[in-house]
Amino acid sequence: MTKDDRVTAAVARAVATAPVTLRELARRAGISHALLHRIAHRRVRATARVAAAVVKALEAIAEEASAAARDVSRSTKGHDETQ
């Protein structure tokens, strides 16, 4: 397996397991959803630029989710869980 194949496989896995839709991931990464779809289905190879954009988008999504989880956690401190 070549480096390009490994990058493409990693991007395809990221698309399949992302906590957002393919379209949302593409929007956040600043790339075409059609291109991301073709990469996810291994019709074209992912470039290093596309892979980096997907990484950046997923990191931002993860940070947003972590911040939301912290907010929820803070809001429940001191509350009776039976209510």
C-alpha cells in the first residue's frame, strides 16, 4: 500500500466515522462534498491538502463537542439526578 493509498484510506475512515454528515465535514474543511464523497468511496485519492483540511475540521468539531460537554457537566453540578 502506497502512502497515497494510506492517506486516502484514513480520510475515508474519517468520513465514515465523523460525528457530522459528509456535507457538513466538507463544508467545514472548505472542500467540495462531491470530492469528499469520491474519496470516501475510493474513486479518487486524497491529497495531503485535503487530508490536512479534514484533520483541521475534525479537530474543530471535537473541540466544539468537548466544550458543549463541559457546559452540560457544569450545569448539572449540584442538581439532584432524580429531577
